[in-house]
Amino acid sequence: AGTVTDARRRALLRLRVLRGVKQAVRHLEDQAARAAAAGGAGYPEIGRAVNMSRQGARRRWPGLISNRTPSPTSPEHRSS
């Protein structure tokens, strides 16, 4: 019974450690995605870097890239 309890305790500890590693990796991915976006990368490039679609990257990092398009200039009105 002791070895089963020890094995269970080790397995649970391993799960906790792996969860922490997973969170740390996710944090590092978030930092790298922000840096890539700041460097001009778009969602398609960021998605490819992490083996996901552009849409997946957009869902993972919403608002990371702003699609600012210059507002069109208003047409000049000429008086006749």
C-alpha cells in the first residue's frame, strides 16, 4: 500500500510541476508574440510560428495587432 501511495504522490507532484512549466511556457509565448507584433509581424506569421491558423492566433492574442487603416480623406467640395 505504501508504494502505491508513494507512486500516486509522485505522479500528482509531477502533474503540479508540469502545470507550472506549462504556465511559464505560455507566458513566454505571450511575450514573444507581443515582441513579434511590435516588430511588424501579423497574425498569419505569428500563427505559423506556433503551428496554428491566423484565426487561432487572433483568438489566442486578441487585440495584439491593430488593423489600423488610414481614414480616407474627405473629398474636397468645390463651390460652383
